Amino acid sequence: MKAVLTRMNPNFNPNLGIDFQLEKLKPLVGGTITGLVRTSEPAIHEGYFDDEFFGFTITTPNGKKYTLILMSDDEGVGPVNFKLTEEKNT
């Protein structure tokens, strides 16, 4: 599965709301989901989250790997937010 940005607002402003979030996600365009992650596993984000969340590992065509954690409120009625981190090569 590839993450592909299909349409961009012609009035794009990276400092406003959704446009700001889309700008943060740009490094993932053309990438492939290569794994699934959850925050309760200590090897992923030791003690960073009180609640458990899930997400994806995405590998871009240039070989960089990112972890995208999807976050929302417990009821699932609020807007989804995310935490995107680039994995360091080891």
C-alpha cells in the first residue's frame, strides 16, 4: 500500500490547520507501509504515551523509515492527530 497525495489545495498555506498537517506528512508521499506498530511495546516509544495507540512504519523510496502513530480521544469522536518520527539508522 502506498501513501499518495492525490490533490493539493491551490491556496495551500503550510501555516494553517490542515495544510500544516499535510506539510508534515509530505515526506511520506511515495512511501510504502512496511510494518505496524503500537505504543505499548517498550522498544517503540518507551514511556512516551499513557494510552496505547497504533500506527505504521513507512519506508520511502530513498530508504528512510518513518513511524506514524495515529492518535485520537478514547471515544473516537475527536479529530485524529498523529506523531511522525524519522527512524535513525542503526
